[in-house]
Amino acid sequence: MKYSKDGLALTESFESCKLVAYQDVKGVWTIGWGHTGVLVRPGLTCTQEQADAWLLEDCAAAEQAVNRFVCVAINQHEFDALVDFAFNCGITAFANSTLLKKLNSGDIPGAAHEFEKWDHASGKVVAGLLRRRLAEEKEFLS
């Protein structure tokens, strides 16, 4: 499956585009539309075009992960929610999540309820993460 324009809009609605590297709520150096990695460091800058390219690359990696790890048939809404989740939480977290285990066992309602459990950063509830998880859950169930 491919990440839809609606899915990308979901991601963009929760990520702000910053052209100068900053530390996120967990202290991870980030730039553009939530892009992280070993090359992201203090003082790094990018153009809007580079930020947009990184967003598409990062979404493509999350899309590939969802296609790889989901073993049951899903619809476009479920796929988009999972790609946004993998983009934001990370591919490893997605691959090892109870959300994925429940989904692959056919427990769609149980999988949907797992989204909101991912509302913490550094051991604290983050309101913005809860809003994002609830939006992903709503997308997943549409």
C-alpha cells in the first residue's frame, strides 16, 4: 500500500516544519518535519525543499515498515494511521508494539485502543502526543 495524501496531511498537521535543528521533548535533535538521525545536530539548517524531501523519505520508510510488518488485510485509513504512528514513534517501536501484535492477531478494536497508550515522552504525558494518538485512532477506525 501507499501512504495517501490524507495520511500525509495527518502527519503534517502534527509536525511543524522548522528549518533550524532543535531538540524535541525527549531531547532528540530534530529538523524539518520531524526528521532525526545521526547527521542532525545543533546549528544544522536546511531549506524548505530539503525539509520536504526528508519528510517524504521518512514517510516512505514508515510506509515500508507498515507494509513489511502488518500481516493482515487493512484498509487505507488503517494504513495511513499506522504510517503516521510509525513515523512519529519510530519503526522499531512500531514493530515491537502491542498495537501491531493485536492487529496481526485480528483484534482490530484492541489494536485501535493501543494508540492512546503512546502519549508519553520521557515518562511524562504530553498533551500533543495524546491529541496525535487520538487522531490516529480516529483515522484507523474510519
